[in-house]
Amino acid sequence: MTKTITGSIHITDLAAQTKGLYIGGCSASAITSIDVRTWNDNVKNNLITLNLDDTNFVNPPDISKLVNLERLSISGDIKTGVMTSLPDITLLTALKFFNVSQQPGITTLPSGYFDTNVLLEEIVMNGNSFAALPDDIFKYNVNLKVLDLGGNRITVASLKSSLLEINVKLTHFDLSDNSLVVNQANPLLTSLFEKNVKLSNVYLQGNNIAFLSHFQFQHNLLLSKLDMTGDQNDFRSLTTCPTNYYRTQIFMPSIESGKNF
């Protein structure tokens, strides 16, 4: 029988050599906090992986002492996730994987939040409620390869040309199921992916996109997957297309066939 843990937990017997702590699944759904005393002097220096998925934290856990942490995951439930702010990761300079997802109460991504996490390779923040992104939020994340911001409320206004210009190693970019409204009057900047020459997978499904420039991905020669599915995208209803724009319900067949619609 699986036992459900309720309330705050304080783990008192973690071995000094513990490298990973995994708390998740149904048994974690009633955990509301983790006592900072869990991170004793030995554990805090050795812990590399911390997985707190499926928990029901009201406030983000204090993990500031885990200075050697490389992987952090705090994914809640899109229906019951109640965190309203992000954990302090300023001192986690070894962090390579960051996942805070399915927390619809989190509406703001503070400017400078990732400034000290220069080793980050993957950022997963889907299913939150971000409506905007600071222009320079990823300016120090030169090693970033995967950026998943699907399922938020991000608009085209947040997608400035400077947003991804430093992330030259980026291969996967996900803005699916957001609040993007893209048309002739409100275009997506053609310079958005200009520096991301290693980009191979882009997910923009579930938005409201009518047109994309013919030059949108001219620098992304490794691009192999573009997902533009979903009923909200306007391609099917269009009968005319402006010069130098793509229009198709399956997005850009020209990448494979050389055709320009």
C-alpha cells in the first residue's frame, strides 16, 4: 500500500553521500513543504539531483544551501499546483537542468532570475502563467540547449530580438499553447532565431498564427521539426497570402519541398 505523506517533511537520516533525492507520485501530493534542516552539512555539499515533483508546495522550498545541485525539478499539477513564486537559485551555480512546471499561480519570471546559472542546459517552465518575458532573461545562459515555455500566456510582445541572441547552442524551443497572435499587423520578428544556428525543433502549436515571414528561419539550416498544429492557428481559413509570407495549416512544407505558399 502506498502511504501518502501529509504536510511538512523533515528527513533526518539522509546519508552524507546522498547524491539524489526523489520525492514524487501520489504519495507526494499532500506534501506542502520540506524542512530546511533536511539539508544537513554533509548532504548539502553532495546532493546533485533534487526531484520534488507532484508535491503541493505553497511556497517554494529553500534550497539555497544546495550549492552543488545540478538537476532541480519541482513540477506540480496544472489543476492543483499552488506555488506563486519561484525558488531562489542564485547560489546554485552548478545547475544544468531546471524544471518548475504546472504551477499556474506563478505569473512572473523576474528579470535576472537565471543570471548566475551559466551552466544551465535545459529550462522547462511549461504550464505556468507567464504573460511576459524580460528581454534579457537568458543573457548569461550560453550553454542553453532546451527551452520549454509551453502552456503559458506569453504574447508576441515578449519575443524581442535580444531574447535568444546569446543562446547559440539552442536546439529545442517550445512556445506551444501560449497567447501568440501573429498576423500582418502583429508579426513575429524575423530576427528572433537569427543566432540559433543549431536549432532543430520548434513547437508553436496551439497559438493563433496566420502568417510567418518567408525569412523566419533562414539562418536555421538544421531545422527538422516545426509543429504548428491546433485549431487556433488560422491557416485553414486564409485564401490569400502576402508576398514573402508562408501560409499553410501544416506550417512550412518549403523546408522539405522548396515550395513557397
